[in-house]
Amino acid sequence: MNNFIIDVETQDKNNLIRRLSRLKDTISCEDGGIYHFDKSYSQVWLETNWDSEKLENWLYNTKNINYVGIVLMK
């Protein structure tokens, strides 16, 4: 099991949470909040069975989701 923070454009946050929540490998997916210094970006907190490579590939290939990057939490 891996925990990630996904930085995403705020306008796409709810769509990303909805899509990730539907995946069978998702354990939990939560709204991590909006960045105070730039409200156009938000965090999504994800707990999943995927590794970072699989998550990056899924995010890259998912249409209408503008994400900045991911951080693997230990």
C-alpha cells in the first residue's frame, strides 16, 4: 500500500477524486485542500495499491485532469 499527495489544478480536483475513488486499487482518496499561496492548485491524498510509476502513467493518460506531480509519502 502506498500513500501519495497529488498536486492538481483546483478546477480538476473533484473530477480526479471521483475517478480515483472508482478504481479497485484505491483504498482511500481525499481532498487535501487548496494551497494558500496559489488557490489555483490543490492537493489530493491517495492511498492505493499502485506504485508511483503506475499512478503517473494513469494520470498522464487521463483526459481533462491537469496535475502537476505526485509525492510518495512514507
